[in-house]
Amino acid sequence: MLPCQYKQIFGISCPMCGFQRSFIELLKGNFYESFTMYPAMLPIIITVVVTIAFYIYNRQKLKKVVQVMLLFDLSIMVFTCFLNNLVT
């Protein structure tokens, strides 16, 4: 796997730390392990699917939903990064 350049340079976890391992576990079908490694993985995948639907159907209702989902994903990423750096 690719090492985290952010962690190597600054010595703290970045908001995306754990994404690769979580994605690999998700591909293996290990949903619990994927969630524990990177809790934002499943919401990000759902957001990508809704965003693709937004571009296919071009509906204004989906635009607002995508914006809210992106804010939710970002909040999970920041909170998880904060917790990871607090523990280590």
C-alpha cells in the first residue's frame, strides 16, 4: 500500500488515513473491519452514487442532497482524524 506522505512529513494522521485499508476490507466483504478502519468509507460511497445519479438525471432536489451528504462526509472525516490524532 502507499504510505501516507502527510503522516510521514507532519507526524500526524491526515483526514484520509485508513482509506486504502478500509477500501480493501470493503472489497473483501468485511464491512465491520472497513467501518472500524475508516468510518467515512460507506457514506462516501453512497455520496458518489447519489452524485452520479444527480449528473445522470440533473435534478435540483438531488443537488441539495449531495451538498448535505458532502458536509456529512466531511464532518465524519474531520472528527475521525481528530480522534485518531488524539489517541496516538
